Amino acid sequence: MIRPTLKGQRLVALFLLGCLLFNYPLLSLFAGDMRIWGIPLVYVYLFSAWAILIAAMALIIERRDQ
Amino acid sequence: MLTGALIVVISFLYVGLLFAIARYGDKRADAGRSIIANPYIYTLSLAVYCTSWTFYGSVGRAATSGIGFLPIYLGPTLMAALWWYVLLKMVRISKAHRITSIADFIASRYGKSHVLGGLVTIIAVLGIVPYIALQLKAISASFSTILQYPNNLISAAPDALPFLQDNTFYVAMLLAVFTILFGTRHLDATERHEGLVAAIAFESIVKLVAFVAVGIFVTFGMFDGFDDLFSKASAVPELNALLVQGGAAGNYMTWASLTILSMLAIILLPRQFQVSVVENVNERHLNKAIWLFPLYLFAINIFVLPIALGGMMHFPAGTVDADTFVLTLPLSENRTWLALLAFVGGLSASTGMVIVETIALSTMVCNDLVMPILLRLKALRLTEREDLSALLIGIRRAAIVFILALGYVYFYLAGEAYALVSIGLISFSAVAQFAPAMLGGLFWKGGTRLGALSGLSAGFLIWLYSLLLPSFAKSGWLPITFLTEGILGIDLLKPQQLFGLQGMDEISHCLFWSMLANIGLYVSVSLWRRPTAAEHSQANLFVDVLRHVAAGSGPRFWRGSATVADLQTLLGRFIGPERASESFASYARSQGINGVDQLTANAVLVHYVESQIAGAIGSASARDMVASVVIEEPLALEEVMTIIDEASQALAYSRQLEQKSRELEAATNELRSANQRLQELDRLKDDFISTVTHELRTPLTSIRAFSEILGDNPQLENAQRAKFLGIITRESERLTRLINQVLDLAKIESGAAEWHPSALDMREVIEDATTALSQIYKERGIKLTTGLPDALPVVYADRDRIFQVVLNLLSNAANFCDKPDSRVHVSVIVEETALRIEIADNGIGISANDQSFIFEKFRQVSDTTSGKPKGSGLGLAISKEIVQHYKGRLWVVSTPGIGSTFSFTLPLPRSKLAFLAA
């Protein structure tokens, strides 16, 4: 049984964070001509933000309730 | 080189493998050892989201708009975080009510409405069929690409062949057979297809592996890793521009629109509803899918951009369609087997989507479109047929063939036309129209059938007008003037600049207007009317599903009668007699009853049967069918009122209880204060008795003393003797007076005194009193004057008592006047409502301290000169009681050394008041 607990609220918070990270205006901060290892900054930013978001979701779901 | 025959053989072998997997899955499920009952298979089945549009189209999109392909995958990632609430609710509700499609879900939420279910079905079919066509096109295009390489690379689709020579036609047929075999094997209340899900999960693995393999080959085989690839790309001016400018900086509004659309699509696309809700084995699997599914999307997207860039660098600009890079890059490097793997990956992406989408749509078409109509056609007498299960399966199969045929025809006609290019997003926009009714229905109890119906219709019409018809116009099926000049040449009605709105891409434009109309009408029409009883009941079951799990599935209010046999026969007609009897037996077991014959046909059983049938024919029709055997007494208004009444009575009762307890508390407080007063009175009585006895003892002592003197001294002189006898007489008189006064006061206080009120002339009373006391005043040399008006209004009172009061006050005044020129003045003043009698002296006066208690019993002002009190100390107390008895007031104003004025009032009778007022 899934109980609507703290986990659910954490996930909603994560959703809101994701909405911020993946949209204007935060996104526009990374739209410059800068490169990291030759890769444009915006790609690096989007993919790493995405990865972090997924990792955070995994952490929230898999962590046992204390 | 790959020959056509080899590719065909491989394609068929692949589909054959799917058959085998599906068959194995079904066998295991029948044996009770499911292979799909774990979160990983569940997640993989969700990945049916990634179609050929992902597999081939993402690369194509990346080649033209850089990062622009990404929102389609970021949206679902965000939505996955909300699954904890949204999808869980959908799964719970669907399991409780045996809901098997999104049309059924929405229809059921709004009071099991046929019309709503039908509308959702029509929108879904219209929106999705082109999407299915897109998959067929991808299969066909990949087939011709791999076959004809290195020729004919720009026109990715073959020139339209007669369909009998067209491979796509056979692929479509094969898919239809597969879907029919594994999608409609038998009718089941849950509509779950284990074998099919196993096959879909397998396909998800294949497409991921194939795409990543190509990606790795391009990045690390053709180039020297990401660094090398991006550096080389930056050196090409056009690519550099794409990397920098074609990134997110391009258009944030499009970016946001695509994110929102894909967020909604991941829960609202019929195929997603099928795999995530209907095929869900255990809601716990949802947990892991929340992060595993985004991870899958992440993995399949990593290499999109490298493949796109690699392709654009590898092939001269304009020679190869970017959509085919996944195939053509390995082919150009002579990696035939890798190309074949990519081809199979693309095939799995397409077939997975087509199979699941077709099943989902066929369920909707059968349950929410065809069956309601057939059941209503009285001429068919369907409601009397013995076994409908064969008919149902027939309809499903026909629907599958019909939908696939529709997809193929669309593909065949549209060919290379514009209509296919952005069809994925057009489909997303269509299903997004379900969002207000769906999400609103999940979280808002106020949504009504009419609201959902009008919102959906409006949104759908705007989608049709601003997105689908323009795509037809661009394909040349409609005059292009429709786009450029608007309908009938009206400028404001240009489909993609509706009401003059400009500066938006067509998707954002449609999303804005359709959602404005959809949400606006849904909310406003819902608020127009109170929900009906049925809507309200369903709304509660849906919105509060997470709150009451165990009790949540039962009907709230139901009255009716039916026999168990009738119900079983009814169920048998839809799912077959054998399965029906199995179902009843398992129901009996779950209720802890030994046999089916011991079941009683109560509301729970009827609901159980209804939900079983709902799985086969949809909730709205199921309700009608059950109603045909169950003599259901509709919940009449009076009964609803009774239910409400009972509730309000209970409420009123509890309020009464509260009221009672408050009253009780108040009574307790009163009792407590009464008790305190009693104790106080008791104390006063004790005080009174001790004071009275003390007062009695003083004269008694002196009488006794003088009597003893007289008795002991018989030789006393006569004069002396007479003096002593005089004292004894006076003391006796004082004693008598005291006792009389005590009795008098006691009588007045206890209310036992007799009153004889009569019309009273105060003039006369005062004159009598002054006459009576004139001797005493004369003796003491005190001047007594009166100031009485000639005529006084009469008052009603006991003459003797009032006389007593005046006498008392006059003798008091005399007692406290000891100056040589003492004066006492009696006057009567007529006030508005009363007569005021004043008796003023110029005696010693009363200190402010003494004024406060002189009206109390036995309290007297001690004579500062003699130290001996005069009088009994009861006179003023009695006077005050008398005046108060007649609603008057007695008070004193005094200044020590100057004199005192005692005043009392006697109210005038009413008639007199009236006279004065006039």
C-alpha cells in the first residue's frame, strides 16, 4: 500500500523544482556560447539537471522511512 | 548487401518472436506465475511512450532545432514525480470500478455518461489514427531505406505502390493478427493482457539497445568520443549555429508548450493509460517506475544529438534525410548487422505503439461507442440475447481491424504530405483536451457532466479548427486560402492566428486557445448547476479514493431487488457462463461464504456484477444492463431527502445534547449561587437573632434591676418608688415596641404582612403625623414646618404603613436635633412619575460612612454626645421595606454638622401619568 506521506510531498516539491530548472528564465542563463569539454553549456546543464532530478527521485522513493 | 527477402524474413522472425513471448506470458499468467508482475517489466511497458517518432524522429528534430527534441521527454519526467498522487489515484479508481479505458474513466467519473464516453472515444480515434499512420510510415520508410541504400535517400517513403505490393500493408495485417490474438484472447473483467505486456516490455529493451548501440558506434566508432564529435561539429558553421542558437534560446514558449503537452500525454494517451493503469498488476510497481521510467527516457536520449551531428557531418548537406540517420550511418560504414539491429529497433518502436494503441482504442470503440448504440437499438433485441460474449469479442476484433485499416488508409493517402510530419504533436494536442475533465475529475468534486462535455467539445473543436484542418490544408486536401485568409475570408478567423493572435507557433497557439475554452467552459458550466445525485456520488468515490480504500468501491445508496441466478446469467451473457460461474464462486469465497447458492443479492453483489460487466462493455452500458435484471427502485427524491433528513436529525440531536449540557451547566451555577445565598441568609439570621436577643436583654435587665430594688427596699419613699415604677413601665413599653417591630419586619420580609392599599392624600397623612408629634417637638423646642402644595395627586398605598414611615422619619429627625434653634421641614414635591416627600433637619447630620448602613437592621448612629442609642435600630429598615413595597425609594442626603434630608418617593398611578403626559 502506498501511503500519501512525506514521500509524496517531497516528490511534488521535486516536480516544482524541475519546472523551474527546465524553463525560462533559469534555462536562458545557460544559453551562451560557453563550452564544457567542447559540449555547449545548455546541453550539459539540461542533461545534468535531468540526471540529478532522476537521482533525487530514486533517493526519495528507495529510502526507507526512518 | 541486404536483400529485400532477408529483411522481410527478419521482420517476420521478429514478429514471430513477439508471438512466442506473448504466448509464453499468457501461459505463465494462466498458470498463476506471472512474469510481468515486477516493477521492471512495468517500467519497460511504460516505455511504449517511445515510438518510431522517438527512434527516428528525435534525430531529425535535433538536426533542425538542436535541443528542441528534449521537452517531449522532460515533460514525462516531471509528470512522473506527480504519479505518486495522480497515477496512483487513477489505478486505484480503475481497479475499484473495473475501468478499462480513458473514455470509460471520464464517463464513469461524471455519472456514467454515454455521451461523454462516446465523445472521448471519437476525439481519441481522430487524434490517434494519424499517429498510427506515422508508425506505419516509419516502418515503410525504414524498410525502403535499408533496401535501397545508397539510392533514393531523400524521399524516405516509397512512391505509393498498389497496396498489394506494399510491404507496409502486410505489416499492418500482421500487427492486426497479433493484436487480435493477444489483445482479445478472451473477455476478462480486468481487461489485462499479460502476454502482450511481456512482448511490449521486450520491444522496449530492443529499441533501447538498438538506439544506444548506434549511438555508441557513432560517438566512439566514427568519432573519438563526445569531445571530438562536438569539437568537430563546432568547426562547421551551420552546425555551430545550431548548437548555440538552435538551442533552448530559440523559443521558450514552444519549449514550455511542448513540456506541458508531453506531461499530459504521458498520462492521457490511450496506450499509456492501457499500460500504466489497466495492465498494472500491483500498485506498488508504480513506486519504482517513478524514477526508472525517466531513467529509460534519459538513456534513450543521450545519443540523439551525437547521431544527428554525426550524420550532418558525415553526409553532404541535403543528401540524406536526417530522420534516417540511425539507419544510414551504420550502412555508410558497412556495418550491416548494426543497421539491421537499428531496423529491428525501429520496428519494435513502431509495432509496440501500434499494438497497444490499437487495443486501447478498440476497447474504447467497443465499450463506449458501439455497444451503447447497439444496446439502445430495440430492433436488435440485444438485451434478450443469451450470450453476448461472442458478439463483444467480434466487435473488438472488428474495431482492431478497422482502426489499423484507418491508419493504413491515412498513411496511404497522406504519403509524404505535410500531415505526417508533425502528426505526433497534433495527437498530443488532441489527447491534452482530456486533461481538464480528467485531472479536474480526480481532484475537484464540483466538476459536472455538462461541464466536462462542454469543455471537451469546445477544446476539441478548436483543436480541429486550428491544428488538424490546417494540416489538411498544408497537405493540399483543403484550399490553402483556408489558412492564409481564414474561413469565408474573415481575417480574425485565420485558423492559426485566431482572433489576431500572432507570434506563437501553431502548437502553442492551439494549446492556448483550446485550453482557454476547455478549462473555462469546464469550470464555468460546472459551477452553473449543482451536481446531480449520481454525479455527486461518483465524484466522492473518485476524489476521495485514497481516503477510503476498503469501503470505497461500494455503491453509496442503492435500493432494489434481484435474484442471484439472474445476476449470474446476466454476467454469463457478457463473459461466458463458465467464467461467470467461476467469478461468482470466487466472489463467494472472498465474502467468506461456502457456496454460490448461499449468496444473497445485495447491493454489494450487484455492484460486483456491474463492475465485472463494466470490464467487458464499459461502465455506462453495464449500469443499463444490470438495471434490466435488477428491479432497482430508483433513489427517489423523498428517499434522498430522508437520508439527508436522518443526517440532519442526527446533527440536530447532537446540537440538542450540547444545548442540554450547557443548560445543565447554567443550572448548576444557579444552584451553587443559590446555595451561597442560603448560607449567607443563614449567617444573617444568626446575626439577627443574636442582635435581637441583645436588644431585648437591655430593657429586661433594667426592669429586673428596678423590680429587685423595689422588692428589697419596702421602706423606699413613695416618690422614689413612683419614679422606679415609671422606669419599669417605660422599659416594658420599649420592650413591647421592640418585639412588635421585630415581628413587623419579619412579616414584611417574609411577605406575610397584610397590605391594605387605598387612595391616599399625602397632605392629610403628613398633617396627621405632624399633629401626633407636635407635643414632642414642642417639648424639645424644635420648630416643625411643612411646605405642602394645595392639591396633591392621590397615590395608592396602605395608609397606616405610610403614616408609620412619616412618623418614623419625623421622630428620627427630632432625636438628632439638639441645637437651640433646631428646625425640621416637611415638604412634598410632585415629580413626573412620583411624589417625593422630604423631611429635612438641621441636626448633627450623618457621616458619609454611617449613611451607607443606617438602613440596615439594628444599625444605628451612635449618639456621639450621650453614647447611648435612641430607638430600636429597626425603624429605618422597616420604613425602607415599606417604601420599596410600593416601588418607591428611600434615601438620605446629609452633611455632618449642618443637617440631614431624608427623602422617599411613592410612584403615581398610571392614569395620573397619562393625565400628566397629556
